[in-house]
Amino acid sequence: MAKKKKPFTKMQCKECKEINYFTNRSKGLDEEKKKLELKKFCNTCRKHTPHKEAKK
């Protein structure tokens, strides 16, 4: 039987509120129920900004 794929999570820029990235979460973060936050490049802002997990 095939494994189920994890759904993607959306990454939203904190400054301009644009959704720029899609990623999977690791198992450890799923159990903690914390929102993932990474520093990524935003094409709209044209700089590196913090990106937080958006609502589904």
C-alpha cells in the first residue's frame, strides 16, 4: 500500500503578506503544533524577510 503524502504548508512574508513558498513540515514540528518560521527571500520586497506558516 502506498504512503500518504504530507500536505504542503504555505510560507507567507511577514512584511508584505505575500505567499511565496510551499514546503513540508518535519514530524517533530507537527507534534509541537508550533508555526514554522524561516528567513527567506521575498520577490515582492526584494530582500530577505521572515516567513511564517500561513493558514491552510
